[in-house]
Amino acid sequence: MAEAIVNWKLSDKWKAFSAGTKPAGYVHPLAIKVLEEIGIHHLGYSKDASQYFGQKFDLVITVCDSAAEDCPIWLSPGKQIHIPFIDPAKIEGDEQTRFTAFRMIREQIDEKIISYLNNSTF
């Protein structure tokens, strides 16, 4: 969701790339739905972080909530920060509970990452 939100809201300043350490192989359907609620029609796909190793980025934002165990150390120049979020796909419960979790994370991404990027100087 972060990649889609950053590229939708800040495409004039930033280009976001997203990948995981344990990609599911698909973009979660509830992520697609909560993005569509705010006008983002995301056609992204599930990617492994290893496909970006060796590439240079001005900024790497890690978002996994289990950073010490799962997030890779990014061995390239550039700034790296960690802005953790829970993984909404791991929330258990009925569909409404899970949908609410995806909405909550969408809003937190907007609040934390978009705010950070809007206030960053590179």
C-alpha cells in the first residue's frame, strides 16, 4: 500500500518501490479495496526485496513491524529509516475486522510516510 500511496500522492517528488522479505506472491485483495476507496487503482505485484539489492536509492524506508528479524540491512549508499506498521494481512477475525485493519494501516501510511516525505529535504 505504501508504494501505491506515495506514487499517487507524491509522484512529482518521489518514486516509490516496494518489496518484501517474504512476499505473498500477490497483492492482498483487501489492500486493493482500501486503495480504491481513496481513488487509487493499483495494479502492482508482489516483489521480493532481493530484486533491488545493489540498486542505489536516495532513501529506503523499512515498514515491517518485525524489523530485527525480517527486514534486510540495505547495503547501499543513501539514507535508511524505519517506520513500522503492523501487517494487516496477519490480523485475524471476520472480514470487517480485517478490512478495518487495512484501512487503519492505509491511514497510518498517509499520516507517517507521506508526512515524513513532505518534510524531507534531499
